[in-house]
Amino acid sequence: MVELLVTYMEMTAPPPGDELSVPIPGATVAREVLDLPAYVDLYRAVGAPVQWDQRLRMNSAELARLLAHPSMLINVLRVDGEAAGLCEFSGVGERVVELTHFGLVPNFQGRRLGPFLLDQSLRAVWSYGPERLWLHTDTYDHPRAQSVYKRAGFRPYAQQMETFPD
């Protein structure tokens, strides 16, 4: 077991009318329905450096059901056609939406692509009219994760030490 400091953050209003990020040549963000192998490949590419394993511990049938659920929204960042990151939400269409996974493939970090992906994805989710978006981040996440979330409009509302499987 490993103990991590977990910070819970929320957003209760959409981002301001002006986009918080500058469009990047060759970069696009769009909702995609990925097949299971493509999803797992992207999840691994983004999540391996920050210890993501939740989806990898699921069996294929369980993961396929989760990904096919109508309240699941996955936006994929592509740079010149190559998958460079993902922003995944659950509860879309409901009052409260969770941002479950967000990140970039390491080779694409440091180019302002994260704020671009997050901004575009948040605007898409807010178009469904939720009352609140929330997320949690922990000590394994990228060192700039919380600052990116804060610039996007999230505010911390709780912080605690939690125990997770090693």
C-alpha cells in the first residue's frame, strides 16, 4: 500500500467566454470513441509516468462497458494526427461530472498543449449544463497539474492522505 496526498478540486461555473488557451498549429481536440486497444495504448502512454493503473486492472468486458456508457466522454488531443493526450469525464449529462483522467504523452509535454486540451474539453462538457465539475489529483501527478487546473477555473475544496494499492 502507498499513501498519497490527494487534493480534491471543483468548478461550479463554465470557463470565461474567452478561451484560456491559444490554438496550436496542427493540434486538434475532439470527442472520440476509441476501440479498446487504442484506448489502452493511449491510457498507458499518458498514465505510465504518473502511476495510472485503474483501467489496466479492469477486465476487457468491464472496461468496454465503462467506455461505452453514455455518460462517458473522452476527448483526444491529436498533434498532426498523432494521439498526444486525453481528457476523460464521467457523469456527462448529469448534474455533477467528474474529470477522471487528464494528461499528455510525455513527448508532448512542455508545449502548452495541456491547457489547450483542458480548455477545449471543459467547454465541451459545460455545454451539457452540469452544476459542478470535480476532480482529484495526487502527489504522483505532474508537478504542474494543480496550477493548470487552477488556471482553468478549478478550486481546491479538500485535501487528505489516502492509501492506495501498491
